[in-house]
Amino acid sequence: MGFNTKKFAALTGLTFDKSDSLFYGLYATYPVTAQYNARRSLLICRVTGKDPLGRSASEIQAELDNFRMARTGIVQLSYQNRELAAAVAIPSRQSNEGAAEMLRAMTELAAHLGLEPCCEGCGADYGWDFYALDGQGVVICDDCRSYTERNMADIREEKSQERANVPGLILGILIGAVTVFLATYIVLRMGFVSYLTGYLGMFVGFVCMKKFGKKITIPSAIVAVLCGLAVAAVTPVIDISKDIADFNQENYSSFAQFNMTYSELKESSADLTAEERQEAEKILGTSFAELESRHVQYTEAMEHTTTGSVIKDFPKLWKNDLYSDVHSEVIKCILWGVLFIIIGSAVTLPAMLRESGGIHKLRRLGI
């Protein structure tokens, strides 16, 4: 049975907040939050407590290393800023019990280290409560909450005054578009279709826009998404164009032989009567109209033996029955490519826009 939020909450006594997929509450006297990442099957567990002995980071780290080596499933473990945090892989078997056991072990580790429950902002022994800050669980007192809210307002005001570097944004958009093209083209040449190409391209583009443009604006984000969609639609056309050009090169001699034979046949049959043409068509097993159509198709193919020439006349070649078999493949790749860009943008863009706008959210859990 897979991980079940209700069962885990019942096993640990924690409350589950659906908005941010956060468990929170007291566990073995310690304030605890655990964020559930369903996509990666992880729990980000945090136990808040201060070290009254003021030990060095290296001394505490030695204890953490011993704890981690003695257990499987701990992806990362650290103690800093009054927070003992671990990324825990949820076991595939007995998921709820295994995750609850790991949380119990973490509170035992906190007790072994002598940590004392407190506000993680200032270390106050009392008055703290559970909050979600940008979706992550924090344990802070009223004074730290007020300070955080003031700091959030200052950051938002500062970001609102900051001006984006337009050339940097353009550079980031171009880098993202090139990444989408290269990733998609390489994957298509390998014979695969992957949503990661759109995600990777848009992620790289947005990161570069933020780096070189200082901040991502809504208009620049719209332009980036439109460029990504255009590249995602064009790349399969370029990929198929290479295949068509290769096909035309491989069959060039056959097309030329047919056209030469057709020209001779057309010249020799020019003076035939209607009855004689019908008789000839019976012998040939096909009509002169069909032969003429094939002649046109083959001539068109012989004129397009490079990828560039195919791309240039792609709408015209799309009507050529020689390539009718690739129509569904091209349409499928374009639709998937567009979908990948939309998904990649939806996953990465909202958080980056909030960051660029200095928008942070703090809310008390349980309200």
C-alpha cells in the first residue's frame, strides 16, 4: 500500500494541511513539520530546537553522519539555524509506518543531541506557532512573525522599484529557445519523445532571464513561452525534413529512372487514339494520369535532396503523397512539443515570477 496522508497523520498525531501538503504539530515534545512531495515520494522533515551547549557545526555533523549511516532512506540530513532537517525517501513497502518510524528516529536524535524546542527565528522557548512560508513549514514566535512580515513588505517594495535589463531578458529568451530546439531535436533524432525537453528548455530560459535580466516580467515571460511554443512546433518539422531529404537522396536514381522511362512512354504514346490509350493502360496496369502524378511527385522529390530545401518548401511537400506516412508523426510530435512547453512553463514560471516580484506568503497553519 502506498503512502496515505490520513494514515500517516493518525500514526504520528500530526495535522495535515492540504494547501501546501504539510504535516505539522508536536511530536515527542518537539515542534515538527513534514512536507510531502508526492512526485518524488519524499518527506522533508524538520524538527525545531536550539543547541544550549553551542557546539560547533563539525561536532554536531559527526553525530548526524553516524545517524545517517545507520539508516537507509535518508537523502539529506543537516542541522542549521535551529532546525534539524532531513529529506527522507518514503519506503515502497509499509510506507506510512516506515515514514513515521523515521520521524520518530529524528526526534530521538534531537533529544540525543540535547536540542530544546524553540522558535527557529530567535530561539524563544515559548510563544511559537506553526506557519507556512512560501509553502515550507516554519516554527516562529509572534515577534519573528511580525519581523518576517515587515521584511516581506520591504522586499516586495524593493523588487517593485527594480528595473529589468531588457537585453538580458532577450538573451535569456534566446538561450531558452536554443535549449528547447537542441534538446528536442536530439531526442527526436534518437527516436524518442520526452516531456523533459520542454521542461529543461523553459527552465534554462527562465533561469538565464533571471540571471541576465535581473528579474522576470510578465510580458517577457509571455514572449519566452511563445518563443518556446514556436520552437517546439518547428523542431519536428526540421527533424522530419532531414528524413525526407535523406529519403529523396536514397531513391534519387530510382526516381530518375522512372522519369526517364515515363518521358519515353509519353513521347511514344502522344499520337495514340483514345481506344489505343485504354488498351495501353490495360497492358501497363495503370493509367497515364497515375503515371503523370508519380512523375510530378518524383520530380518534386529529386528537387529536394537537402534539409534546407525541404524546410523551404515544406507546405508544398506536405501535399506530396510520397510522404503521407509521416503526417501523423509530425502532428503528434508538434502537439507533444507544445504540451511539453506548457507543462514546463506551468511548473517553473509561477515561482520565478513570485520571486522576481518579491512576493512571499506567510500564513499560520490551521487557519
